[in-house]
Amino acid sequence: MNNKPFFELAYKINLIRQLMIVTGQTKGLNHPETLKYSQELDRLIFTTQKTYRSCS
């Protein structure tokens, strides 16, 4: 099994998570940019879970 997609998703999740945290701290938790990162993070986590389930 090729683990590259999992590593790429994990990298993206950590990157978006850090961006969301910094944006939330500087602009506020209800700022549209923070919410955009939160939604993107949800999408990436869902994709990771779906991919993981299909491989197991």
C-alpha cells in the first residue's frame, strides 16, 4: 500500500490547523477566514477518514 496520500493529507491537515489557530487568535474565532480554515480542516479530516476506511 502506498502511504504517500496519507502523509500528504496529514501534512495538509496540520498546515490548515496551524493557519486556523493563528487566524483565530489574531482575527477572532468568528472571522470568515477562521471559519473558512475550519471548514477546510473538516473536509480534509473527512477525506482522510473515508480514505482510511476504504483501505482497511
